[in-house]
Amino acid sequence: MVPLNVDFYKLKVELRKEILRRLEEIEIEAHPLDAGWLLYALSVEGDDDIFLKKV
């Protein structure tokens, strides 16, 4: 077995940044399902503050 040197906290932060970037760039009216999946991905993380920051 090959040991993996992965920083899961850094990976989680980078994924969150990428999801937020894509959510800001997407045209929600044109792609509502894509936007819904991105919002779902953020909600699974369990951080409810992200939705309050965008308002």
C-alpha cells in the first residue's frame, strides 16, 4: 500500500473556494440545476453562514 500525504483541511478549503467561484460565475436562470447542485454541495458541509454572507 502506498501512503498518501494529503492535507484534507486544505483540500476542503480549496474545494469550497472553487464551488463559491463557480456559483458566482454561473447564470442561475440559465442553469438552475447546476446552481442547485453547487448550493447543495455547500449545504452538505454544514456551514450555514455562507448563505447569510451572500445576502
